[in-house]
Amino acid sequence: MESCKDKNGDTWEIYKSDGWRWQRKAAGNNKIVGASTEAYVNKSDCIANAQRSGMTCTPK
């Protein structure tokens, strides 16, 4: 799993589970507030979808 924190403190995670997926956790309570609705074959497609959903950091 790779993760990063964006400028407002939310954590974005990129992980593999039947394909590549992402999820966003809120800064204040660490609850999941967003997630991919599908699994991606390519990690780059997953990251691109997360960026379209607001991710501004780079997962490492």
C-alpha cells in the first residue's frame, strides 16, 4: 500500500485488492470519506482517478 497526505491533512491510500483501488480518509477522524468504485488494472489509471477526485499529493 502507498499513501500520502494532502494539504488539508486527508490521507489518500492506493492499494491492490482484485486490482488497484484508492481511498481517502478524513484528517480529523480518519474515517473513509471517499473510495474508488471500481478496481483498475493499471496503477496509473487508479492514481489518475484519485486525482480527478481531489488527490493533490503523490503516494509513496
